[in-house]
Amino acid sequence: MIVVDKKELISVYQEIKGRIEKRLLEFKSVWRREREDEIFSELVFCILTPAARARSAGECLECLEKRNLLMNGGVEDISEELRLVRFKNNKARNIVEARKCFCTNGKVHIRGVIAQAGNNNRKREWLVSSVRGMGYKEASHFLRNIGFYEDLAILDRHILKNLKAFGLIEHIPESLTRKRYLSLEETMKELAVDLEIPLSHLDFLLWYRETGDIFK
């Protein structure tokens, strides 16, 4: 049984709609600025987010950037700066592997690779299959943060908790296979249509409803 309080959701949405639109425009500008290092930083941020608070992942990323470790640090050096997130050693290895994938002679070449991958769904599939530490949630998150957010849902624990509260899923899955992720994404799309709220906005709305925050 669906127990979505549409009136409550729409009311909250109207309060924060302007903030959501501003944030999404900021994400679009990341791609338009054509700064390879900035795009790579967003990739690293999303590698850091599993089982971690977004704010904590952001702080770790800032430390890596200040110490010039994103492009030059080894696994041990990077791991030392990841104290605020879980699985720091594995995430440090994932960052180094991502650097190998997108960097040559200390220079990032990520924009062209992403651009050539196809539409948003194909971009996501390529990231999941090619970048260590990227599942569907992380790949969707990264693409959203660089401006490719149409038709993609970021199914983190906050979103799933809301879907369960609404009666749209029976339980929060411990892990998400590709099939399960895409199925839940369709559920999100149906909810967005029902509420007449863009999917990319609904993502933020449910996250805000759970955390009281609009970050990234």
C-alpha cells in the first residue's frame, strides 16, 4: 500500500525548489567549465561516499586536494587522509586505479572519455564496468554532480528509507544488483511522475527530507 503524503512532500518541495535548481545549475557548470581536474575530483568524491557521510567524504577530498595527493599520492599517503570514511585503504586503492584510468603523465583526460560514452545510461554502464569502486549509485551520483542527471536516480540509503516508508518497497535491500537497481529506479521515476516533480529534484527532496541538508 502506498502511503505517500503528497501534500507534505509538495509543501517541502516548494520550500526548497529554488535551492535545488541552483544546485543543479552548479553541477551543470562543472562540465561547462571544462576543467579536467574538477571533474576528476567529483569522481573521487563519489568513490569516497559509500558507507560514509557526504560531508565527511567532502572533507577528505579537500585534504587530498590541499596536499596535492589526488594526482601524486600513493595508496598509503591517500589512505592517511581518509580517516573520516570507512574502508579507507580500499578507497585509496580505488582512487589510484581511477587515476591510472583517466590520467597520463600527471594530466587528467576524463572529459573526452565521458563525452564519448553515449547517453546518460551508457555513460553509467561504462563507469560501472570500467572504474573500480563505482556501482550504479556511485556512477549515478558522479554523473549528476557533473550535470548529467536526467533519467538517473541516486539510490542511497536515505532514498531507499523513504521508498520503504512510502510503502513502495517492502524492505531496504542489503545490496543492489543491476536488475534491482534499475527496477527501483523505475519506481522512483513513477513516483516523480505521480508527484509532478522532476526525478533529479525528487532525489534532492527525499535526501533533504531525511537529512535536512542539500549538499551533493
